[in-house]
Amino acid sequence: MVKRILGLDYGSKTVGVAVSDPLGYTAQGVEIIRRKQENKLRQTLARIEELVKEYDADTIVLGFPKHMNNDIGDRAAKSLEFRDMLERRTGKKVVMWDERLTTVAADRILDETGVKGRDRKEVIDQIAATFILQGYLDSLENGRK
């Protein structure tokens, strides 16, 4: 059986989580992990470790928020630090995946489905994580053809 892949959208106070189906073709949103302060990551890392075990994931795909000109800013640097923490904590390979425009795409989906206000904030990170993971899965599928 193919191991699953976990997709993460790492933000300053939330982490959107998605997981692949057992065959590695589609991504589904799982949850949003919330924290009160940006640098308080112990519980966030512990929850991700639980999800890795629960879904028997062997790879984690982490959104990499580069600037449109391909530069790496503060948010991307924090994502690289988070990657290092994840690898130490879980022992799993963490793949950085270009997440530019995933939040824009998630916003568009929410517009099209009529989701407004507070409900929107509740799901946008999870949808973004799903887009990040699906982009990675699609790249794997293209490599299999």
C-alpha cells in the first residue's frame, strides 16, 4: 500500500492540513491547527506528529511562500525554519512546494461557493493546504506518465 502524504499551509497563527488519498492521487482537507502566538510551536508540532502517525504519512509537503519575483522573504524564511523543526520532530522528509497564488485560488473557490466572513477564515488555510498538496500530487502524476 502506498503511504499517504501530508500537506501543510504554515501561517503566523494557523497551519492548514490536508492529506492525500491512499493511492496518492487526490488531496483532502483535514483540519486547521491554531495557536495564540506565532512562535509557540510545541503543540502545533505535536499535533502534526499525531497526524503523521494517524495517516501513516511518509512525506510532508510544506507550502513555500516565495514572492512573485522568486525572492525569499521573511515568511518563506520562517517556513524553512519550520521545515527543519518538522524533520527533527517527525523524522519524515519535508518537501518545500511553491505556494504562490494558492490563497488566491482558495479565495476564488470561497467566492464561487458564497462563503462569507467568519466562515471564510475558518476554512481558507485548509483549502490552501489542499491546493498545495494537490499541486505536488499532480507533479508526481505527471512524472509517472
